[in-house]
Amino acid sequence: MDNASTKVNVSCASNVPLASSSSPFPEVWTEEMWRRKQEAYPRIDWKAGKLSCKVCSFIYQSSKPKDKSIPINNILACATDGAPSMVGRYRGFTTLLKEQVPHVLTVHCVLHRHNLVAKSKSPPLHESLNVAVKAINKIKAHALNNRLFRQLCQENDETFERLLLHTDVRWLSKGNCLARFCELFDSIVEFLEEVDAALKEQVSSSRCDIMYLADFFGKMNEVTLKLQGKGVTLIQSKAVIHSLTSRLDLYRQSIGRRQFAHFPLLTKVSEALTDERLLIYTDHLRMVNADLKIRFRDLLDLDVPTWVVQPFQADVAECEPAIQEHLIDIQSDDEATFGSNTLSVTRLSGRKRGCFFWLSQPHTSWSRDSARSSTCSPSTAIA
């Protein structure tokens, strides 16, 4: 972790020592103080405030000179989930952190927000998803059924022989689970005809919805993968989300015109689609897009200076005074220009070339805008 520009990504704090009485955080109390407060006010839930204070104490202890780990004034940004202990207005971690570092940029994890957007479903689609999950559990939860289903898949010469269980806490689960379900749909219907005829009828009647959901969650999984990783920055996340909003509009208009080029699984059942089902799908896409724009309003409205993305093409006169002299030095450096052109050979986008360029520069030459945009990860999952 570099002392000049520290990134902090907070997802959870555990086994962190509480602050001593000399801690600079006014809201951080010792274990004895917490015990007294809990005894005095037993009906109040002190869990959120206590956890946030533990995290602040951890940063304070790490910022001591003997550790030489996190100079607290150099913290640029902090990505958290939406838990009250993290974003609480009075005793949340981000609130306590801003008291000590007023300039810090706090971001709600983009992966977490994207997963919340993907959960938006209309009642008919939610019911169809539950039918698919129920059918999967009917087969996977019993060893005999699972073995007989594998034999049936072998007899039908299927590419796969097993279904994938749906796990709600794994964000790629729905897309992968439904994609496998659609691959084995005919075998599933054939198997359920002997095991559970009522469930078989439900699966057959929900076929169009399941195909649509498999395509939809497949698209959302692609976005999730783009937002993962250590190299993802605020600039790149903004581009991914902005692209998704435009694509959702395109998908909605295409389905409304009965054009299913972007939904390969839905194309297989296009003849069975009624106008009522298409209206449900278009309304769902409109609802998801509206939710996306609300949850990512801060990221979509993020103002990224031109010189951060394109340092060699930016007009120095229009840049902030603090960076003008250094930007002139960069634009006049043939070696730096050649290095930027080398990055372009690797087929990186303009935004990524700008980010990688600033990562290659000495930290002392950065302004806070370039450091935040180019280095701060907007996700708590960077592994």
C-alpha cells in the first residue's frame, strides 16, 4: 500500500481492537464505555455504531508512525456496502471518517448496487424464476432424482448432465443457473412428467419467461465481470454503467419490435410469445433502467476532467492551475508520448490508456482528481 495515495476498500471489519482513550475520533469509545451505554439504554441497537468505530480505530492505529501503513490524510476514497454500520448518518464509518478526512470520496460498492438492480423483477417474472428454482431443487435435492436425471441426459445425448443450484448470495448464480436450465429444458420437462406432473405444467407454461430471464441475467453477468478486479477505476465503472443504460434502452426497443437478435434463447420461443408477455419484458427493462439510473446517479454524474482521460490532447489553458505546469511537461516529453502510444497498441480504450498513464507517473505529480479517477477502486471486492 503506497503512502502517497492510499485506497481504502471496506466491506467488513472483524477482530479489530477498539480505540484507546487517546484516539482522535470523538465517537470512538472503549469497550467499557460501550458496556455502560448498553446497560443504560438496553433497547437501542448499538451494533452499527460499534462496528463503525472499530473500523475507524483500525485506521487510526494503522496511521501511527511506528506502523507506517496508512497516513490518514492521504486517504482518497472509500468503497463500502450499504450496511448501516458503514453509511449511517451519525455513527456510520463513512461519517466518522469524513470528520477526520473531509475531502475523502465515499462510494457505495458498484458491484453491490448492480446486484440490487438485477434483483428488480415484476411479479410474473419473479414467479417464473421461483418455478425454475423449484424444478432444480426437485431434481438436485434428492440423490435418486439426480442420478435418474443424469441417466436421462445421457440417453438424450445432452451436452451437460447436471443442473446448477441457485445461490442467492453469489451474484453470477442466477445467470449461470438459468443458462444451464435452458440447455436442458426438454430433458427437465420429460423428467418432471413422471416425477411431478403439476410442476411440469408450471415449467412448460413459464418457458418464455425463463428463456428471457436467462438472457437478461446473462447480460447482467457480463457487466458484473467487467466491474470486478483490481484494475477497475471510477472512470471505467462509469463507462460500463453508462453503456448498460444505453443497452437496456436498445433491448427494450428491440423486444417491442419483436427483434430478438440480442436475446438468443428468447429467439427459440419467439413464435409462442404473445403481446402480453412482450409488454411484461419491456416494462421490466424500463423498470431496471430507471432503478439503475437512480442507484448510480452519483457515478453517472461524476465529472472527469479531460486531462485525466486524455493528458496529451487536453487544452492546458482549460485545466486547473495546480496541474497546468506539470501537464505542459508531460505533453512536451517525447518519451511519455511514446509510452502512451505503446499502450494504444495493446488495444486499450482511451479511458484505460489515460488511467494506466497516470498510474505510471510519480504520485507526487498527481492532483486529487487524477488520483481518485485513475486509482480509486469503486468496489469492496477487488480480489
